[in-house]
Amino acid sequence: MKINPNFPEPTQKTRIRHQHQDYFAFNLSFLTRDAKYNLDARSKTVNQRVRLKLLSRLHQLSQDEIVTVLGYDKRQGLEKLPEAAVSLSTHPAFSASRRYQECEDDYWVFRLGNVGRVIGKKNQNLFYLLGIDARFDRYAHGS
């Protein structure tokens, strides 16, 4: 067996640096498969207006530290809801990957003005978007 002299030498392992947890990081990988509540292009409920508002809200919620965002009124920040109060079909890969078990027990919601709500789970600074409730029918909406 001949060794190829042009084969590069193994490089050093990459060191994982400290991750900043002062601000939210948003993950859209596990949106529900139900097209009425995800970003599917065929969705009749999550339209262009909802999508633009979602982008705007993600930007807004990314600008301040988590401590500040959690201190906002529910109209501007996040609202915690018990799991039993929310009806949402979660993406099967979310549970299979053990991410569900790593998250806090309750759902968290942020508002998209009068066009919808985003339902997710929180694991420290990581917010998993699980569904977009533009029909206002996934939980009882208060004022």
C-alpha cells in the first residue's frame, strides 16, 4: 500500500468557543408540518402579511437582552402558556432529537400584532418556533 504524500495532515480539532446567551436565537427547523400553521408556500392562513410581520418581530425580539424581553408586556414580549392550554401538532423530529425534553415545560408565545401569534418552546436563549397561529385557534386568546 502506497501513502499519498499530497494528502493533507490532520488539522487540530476546532475548539468550541463560549456561546453568548444574552440574546435570543430563533430556530425555525421544527415548525409543525400542518400547512395552516407553518411557512408552507401553499398556506392560505400564513400569508405574505403574516410572514413580513414575523420577520419584523424576530428582528425586534433580537435587539434586546433576554432579561429585558421577558420583562416586556405580553403585547411586546413573550407570554408563557401551560402546555395543556395549547393545541398544536409538533414536528416529530423535535421530540425525536430530544430537544423537546431539553426545553422548559411551558409554551411561549409572541404576538404578531393583529395578524397572529407564534407558539414555541424555549431552551435558555434558544427559541424554537413550532407554529404560527394566524387563525387564532390554537389556544384561548385573552386581551
